[in-house]
Amino acid sequence: MNGDDEQLLRGRVYGTDPGRPGPRPGRTYVELVGGPLDGLLLDVTGWTRDEIDAGAALTTDLGRFGAGGRALYDPRPGDGTRFDWSGDSP
């Protein structure tokens, strides 16, 4: 991914329709930091504390394993607003 691609992703919400890329009022988001989804927001509205603590394995074509692979993100200790990339998985 080049710098132009990265700028296009910033401020967008993972998994949303390209016609509505930004965050919506009344929703709770965490920022994805590092890895192939760096800068995207993840909607965690309605997630339980256990679900948030478990992190997320997000499907992406941009990771090491290409189409169908997953980018793994874990909550940043002491910061409830960010998930840090911890690697890719097939």
C-alpha cells in the first residue's frame, strides 16, 4: 500500500459502505493502529468488555496472506480508544 492508499483509509470505518465511510453519531469506535488497516476505525458499539478484551481478527485483502487473510488487533493496555496490530493470520 502506498501513501495515497493510506490517506484514503484514514477516518474510514472498517467494513462500511464506501458511500458512508465516516463514523456515525451515537456509535463507539476504536482506532486501528499499525498493520494493513492502520488508521481505520472499528465500530465496537454493543461489544461486551470480554469481546473488547479479546481484540479482533479482521478480514482483509491487504495483509500478508492476501484475499481471505485476517489482520489481528489487540486492545492497547490503558487506552480504550486504540487497538494495536499484532500480526496477520491466514
